[in-house]
Amino acid sequence: QVQLAESGGGLVQAGGSLRLSCAASISWFSINVMGWSRQAPGKQRELVAAITSDGVTNYADSVKGRFTISRDNAKNTIYLQMDSLKPEDTAVYYCRLDRGRAGVYWGQGTQVTVSS
């Protein structure tokens, strides 16, 4: 059973920064893609950023230039550095792990709240 441990959410003022972490219970040898999605109240869950096993990154247009996804292979962990946060970034952020045909797994979610 794959487990994802998220941390790093919280309350921050607009313009501030937060860093999210997601540690996987399996190694990158068994992972295709890891990333972060978010869901704001009344809205659909949307992809924020992702990183492949080859290190290729992808970002939603709304966060390009402000968010950076990275990984620590030794710790099987990904990070999402969020800078210049805006109130519209407020959402529950979910870590997502894609193993291709072996399935997709989600973390429990961590709340990010940006005050204006």
C-alpha cells in the first residue's frame, strides 16, 4: 500500500511564501509522476505542478513563475515552494503519485490559506 505524508500548509499573508512537502513510502524507481493538485471551495480539483521520474516539470499557468516543484530522490520526497502567494491560491493542496498501470494515489490534503 502506497502512503503519502504531506506537510507544510498553513496561513500566510498575500505576498508571502510556504513550502509543501510530500514523502512517498515507495522509491522513485516505482513512480512515473508526482505532483500537487488543489481544490478550492466550490471548484474542481486542478493540477498545480508535477515532476516526472526524469525530472521534467509542468505547471499550471496560474502559478508559473511563482511556484517551484522539486524532489529529493534519497528521501522519496517532493516539495512545492510557493512564493508571491495570492488569496486565490487558497485551497486544499493534495499530493498525487502516479504509478501508471499500478495506480494513482492521493495524500490526505493540506490546507493553504492566503489572507489579503
